[in-house]
Amino acid sequence: MILSPVLAAMAVAIAAVEAPLAQAAETTATAAATGASAPSAPPSIVAAAPDPQPGRSPVALVESARAKPPSAIAQAAPSEPPVSEPPASAPPAVPSEPASEPTPAESRVLVAEVLVVGADEALQDEVYKAIRTRPGQTATRSQLQEDINRIFATGLFGNVRAVPDDTPLGVRVTFEVTPNPVLQAVKVDGSTVLPPAEVDRIFSPLYGSTLNLNKLQEAIKQLTQWYQSNGYVLAQVVGSPKVGTDGNVTLEVAEGSIEDINLTFLNDDGKPTNEDGTAVTGRTRDFIVFREMETKPGAVFNRDQIQKDLRRVFGLGIFEDVQLTLNPGTDPRKVDVSVNLQEKNTAVLGTEVGFSSTSGIFGSVSFQEQNLGGNNQKLGTEFQLSERGLGFDVSFTDPWIAGDPNKTSYTVNAYKRRSTSLIFDGGENELELDNGDTPRVDRTGGRVVFSRPLSSTWSGSLGAEYQHVQIVDSDGEISPEDEDGNQLAFNDDGKDDIFMLQLALSNDLRNDRLTPTQGSFLRLGIDQAVPLTGIFFTRVRANYSRYFPVEFTNFADGAETIAVNLQGGAVIGDLPPYEAFPLGGTNSVRGFDEGEVGSARYFVQSSVEYRFPLLKVTEQIPVGGVLFLDFASDLGSGEDVPGQPAVVRDKPGWGVGYGVGLRARTPFGPVRLDYGWNSEGDSRLHFGLGERF
């Protein structure tokens, strides 16, 4: 609870003073903003009941005073006008508000004069505005008490005393006031994240004027709002402001420091204990989670930062759910953070038996583990045995080398793959091998890549890859040329050895990596082939996406976006035909089949999509719509590819695609379905995972 500045103590004493002509009540009340108690009353003074809710803020006192019924004052018109007039600055005598009758125990006296002493003219005006006691009207002890409360409620005074004196025409009431000091500065103790400039911005408008506790309270609210707006949701001002006689005010804040961070593993039912009462133990090692969190013990709890931390932990892909619990620390001003983790099954074993045009009859077995040894390391293996040979793909990834402060990761991959190439497929003129078979590209090699973030948005990778490539038929026989004698490999024997050094940089400013609605993404890559067997080339690529929030439709709740993608690439030097850029298809120009537009040494490609929400199958599965327009061109470079695979197959070299699509965000990830028409008059349905870009 954030405490507002309050009047630390208020003691009220009312004394009955007998006089020959009139009976008057003297009411005194003292409240020091610094917390000093009122002086003791002499034995003849009877203490009146204090304010029923002491310790309230000035604002609360004002509201309370307004809520009370008016004091019981019977209006009395004197037979003669009073001899003494109120000061010029005092408000004129006016009839009082409608009032209820005073209790029989209270005496009513006629007020002849009201004075304010102890303050300058401006502050006297504030008192006259606050009080209800007026010359020419009657007053009671309760009314004087209420006036004292009203004066305190202005927030401008540290002490107030009402002194009645008897005069021939009635009672003269003098309000003796002690103004608060002139505010010089505000100091905030206990702050570690609050910039001094922010303190000055909030409180400096009050400097140089009489301290007004009401305005100070509003400024404290602004201070609290700064903490809240910046994510420090546990921060609070504690205790009452300490007001010095020199005008310096000290505030104390408890910002909500983190005493400790703990991990709690949950079972499938979301509980931290098993049926036998034992604690659930997790496979994941603690440091895997802690290293993803920038929030550390001793730091001030920040909601925005902890949300980013939890997203990174969930992004590891090894947890079904990640939640947060806050508990009081041993120090009541601190907090213990508990991260609750529900692990998911990260091991997948699969088998498959089938037939393909590339491998014939085959059988395969695969194994994937996303959390090897509880270290978040990834192991992927696949072995395929077919009538045409053995294929395999084995990879190992460590997403963060232990102990590395730069978050460096690495991936090692070894493979033997055989596939038909988009370069040698499609087009109006289908070319085959001499034996009527389709050429296959057989690759055996390995790759190692190191990656690391360079800043909060930039990341980079550096790797090396070796491939032994052969162009073969379905039986694995080497076939370096097609039926028309066009070159299919770089070397005449149909065997190529390529060793490449690879460098890539990316800058990610998207608000969401899966379904971005604003921001941008840039990726630059360069592959440099080292001439181990005479093949020497440089391949460069660039890919830039930008997302613009819009509001065109209102089919359903959700963000609408105009997404734009631009790509380009070039190969300089030697170019094995199968290393050309394929154009057309699901991830290129929709409406065309894969690789049907062209095979390029140089290319440009662009896409524009309007993405909008349509409906929600469930709260977890929203469905959206897409309108798209794609374009790609080989810039006339199809003839510059050895063997001219696009030219001899009569591929157009450029193409436009347009159409509509659906997007669904499922538990398995985003799924897309597009139907496109192309500039050649054909159309095609495309299915894919994730956004197009």
C-alpha cells in the first residue's frame, strides 16, 4: 500500500470560558506535518473527540468534510450591526449553509468577527475560503472543529488553532495558523532505477512555494505512475514524507528488489508434487533456464523484462508451459520469484516405409531429441535404406556453448542425400537423360556453423561446408549430360567437389517471429567457394521484409498488416548448374510450380501481402486471410548458367503470381494455404508451414 502524506498527529482541546456578557468556547488543535504531538492541555481544558479517521491524507479529509452534514448553526440576526468589521481580505458575511440543529449539549454563540493570523494575505484567503464560520452567524464547538479540519485539508498548514474571545457584540474567533515551509527540494531514498532527472521533472514545479501536501500527494502519484509505466510494478512509496523545517522533503521507496529466483517443475497436471507427495523433478538443468533470463537476484523486479525472459525460456522449445509466481522474501520489501516449468516430451522416434521416384522402395528410421542430457542440445538422425543405396542425415546443435558469455552456438551436420533438382525440372520442354530417366543430384558432405548474437537485434554466423556432388540416374550411375548433351555438372566427369566458407548477418526488428505485424527483418549472406578442385565462385544474397500495421477490415479481432518482401542474389565466377537460383513455387512466385519460372545466375524477387484476421476456430486457433502479389525475374541471366537448364526447358525467366490464401496458427505452428494464378494463365494450390516471409 502506498502511503500518502498524512498529518502525523492531531490533538484538539476545547475550553469553556465564562464571560460577563457571553459564553464562548475556545477550540485549539495542533497537528505538525513532522509528527510532533500537541502540547498538553491544562486541567481546566476538556478534550474534544478527535477526527474519527485520523491519519487520512489531506484529500481524504477534504472529502470527509464534504460528506459530513453541515454544522448545527441557528442563524441569528443581531439587533445592531457589529462594531468591528472583518479584515478587508476576509470574505463578507453571508448566510450559512442549511444546517441541522446542534446537539443539546453544545452551546451556540454569536460570532461577531473572524480573523486569521500567522500567514500572509494569500494564505489567509485560503483559510477564509475553507472555513464556514462567518460574522453575524452563530457557531458551535463542532463547527469550529470542522473548520480546523478544513484548514488542515488545504494541505498548506502544519498547525492550526482556533481562539475565541468575548466582545460586547459577540465572540471574535481568531484562527492562528502556522504555514508549511517553502518547498526547496525532494529527495527519494531507496531508489536505484529512478533517474534523478525524473524526480526533478515531477517535483520541481512545486519548488519555491509553500509546501502543499495535496499537491505533494499528486506528485507522489506521478512518481508511482512512472514506476508502473516502466514495468516496476512492485515499487511503492512507504511511510509518510519527512518534512524538514528547511523545506526539504524526503520520500522513501521500496522498489521491489528480487531476493531470490527459484525453479519449480510441474507434472502433467500442472502440480509441483506427485501423487505420493514428492516434489516433481525436471530433466532440464537449472542453468539452461537461468542463462536465458536477464533478470537476476538483487535486481528490481520489472514486469516487462520478466515477460521477455519467460518468452525466451518458452522459446527453447522444451517446455509445455512457463509461468511465474511471486512470494514475499525474508525482507518484506523484497520478493522471491518462482519460475514454474512444465516440460514436454522432447524425444521423437519415427519409422517409414514407402516408394519414391528418387529412391524406389525404401525404409527409414529417424530419431529427434530436443533436450539431450537436459542441456537443450539437439540431436537429429535419419537413416534411409533403399534399393538404390544408403542415405543419412545426422546433426547436432548446441544452442549456447556452456560458459560462453556471447551466447555462441554451433551446429555440426553430416549427410548423404539424393534428390531431383528444381534446376533440371519443370518448363515447357522436359529434358531427360539418355536412358529416359530424370537426373538426380547426389550430395555427400558435412557442415559446421557457429552463430552468435551481435546485439539485441543483430546476429551473425560463420561456417564451412564441404560437398562431394555427383549427377546420377535412378540407379546411381553417373550422368554428366542430358539427352541433348547439355552440361549437368561443372566438371565433365559429372563429379564436383565444393568447399565453401559461409558468412551471414541478420537484423531482426519484428514484433513476433512467427506472425509479425510490424517491424522489419534483414538477412545478408555470402558463400565463398575455395577452389579445391577448380570450382571458384562467390554467391551473395539479400532478403529484406517490412511489416506495416493497417486497419482496413473488421471481420474479427486481430492485427492487420501489409507485408513487403524484397530479395536478390548473384553468383560471380564458376557456377555448377545445380547451384543456380530456382525461381517459382510456394516460396517464390505462387501460381507456378516449383522452379518453373527460371534458373538464374542473378535474380530479383518481390512479394506484397495483405494479411487480415477472419475468425477464430478456438481462442488458440485464429484463422486469417491473405491477398498476395509475387514477382520474380532472372534478369536475363538464364543463358549465363552452364548448360542453360532454364533456356533448354523453355522456362519464361520471369513471372507474376497473385491470389488469395488462408492462415491458421495451430498448436503445431502457423500453417498456410494459398491459391495463385500466374502470368502464363495457369493456377496452382500451395501448402506451407509458417508465413511466406
